[in-house]
Amino acid sequence: MSAIVELDAHGRIYIPASIRRRLKYRKYRVITDGETLILEPIKPAIEKYYGIAGKPKYTSPEEIDEAIKNEAEKILRKDIC
């Protein structure tokens, strides 16, 4: 089933009742892939843990590498002193 929908002035999307009735879940993760929008259901067993850890501190491999380097330097400095 498909439908044509649009964003309102507040960025909300109205999902027609005929589609909502067929959906099992109430929460969805929004994923974008280029110009494509994907709604991935968050199953109840996972839902209570979703977002519990907060936002990731590092978002790129380069940031992770830099953090590892900095922590390793701190540890090595303690061993030398």
C-alpha cells in the first residue's frame, strides 16, 4: 500500500489511518538515505532501551582514533612519571 503525503509547516507527516491500522508498532526510527526516508519500527523489547546511552561522543572514525591516541598518551605519561 502507498499514499502521497506531505510535510506540514512544523515538519510533521500525516500517515493515513488506512496505513496506521496495519502498523504493529508505535515508535519508529527515522533513517534517511539520500532523498529516501525510511521508518524502521522499534520493537517493544528494544524500545525501553532505545536512546538510554545518549548521543555518541564520537561520530567519525577519525574522532575515535584521536580519542584513542589521547587516552594512550595519558596512560603512557603516567607510567613514565
